[in-house]
Amino acid sequence: MKVITPSQTWVSTINIITLLGAEPVMVDIDRDTLMVSAESVKKAITPRTKAIIPVHYAGAPCDLDALRAIADEAGIPLIEDAAHAIGTRYKMNG
């Protein structure tokens, strides 16, 4: 069982993956946004991939639309690590 997460993250993201008996697959981040690269996530998906855990970083959100589309296409859950998302807004309505 594998779980995809960005290479730039705090150790607790990796710890919970391994504590649950899964193998973390760390993928590249986008150099401009410092967020997980949707393209690198898509390339890393295999039949053993069971989840994607993007990490919102420094109060900025990941590209959730792109990541949700990838997760939906693969039929796997998208679990957000929002520990650094205090004050983050993503496509707020109203």
C-alpha cells in the first residue's frame, strides 16, 4: 500500500503514513508555488496507491481542483494535510 505526499513536508505527514503500515511516496513540488506538483502526483500513481495527501504550506493552498481530478480519475481518496493552512482561502463563495 502506497500513499503519495509532497517531498516538502513535516515529518508527521510521513510518520502517520508509516504508522498505518503504508509506504510514503514523496513527489516533487512546484518550484514557483512550493506546493505539491499535480503532474508529479499523476506520474506517481500505481495500482498500489491508496491515497494522496497534499500539504497546504505557509498559509497557501494546493491546487485542489487538479489534485481532486487526479484522485477521482484514479478512484483514490484525497486527504488534505491542512496544519499549515491557517488563514488559507480556496475559491471562497461569498
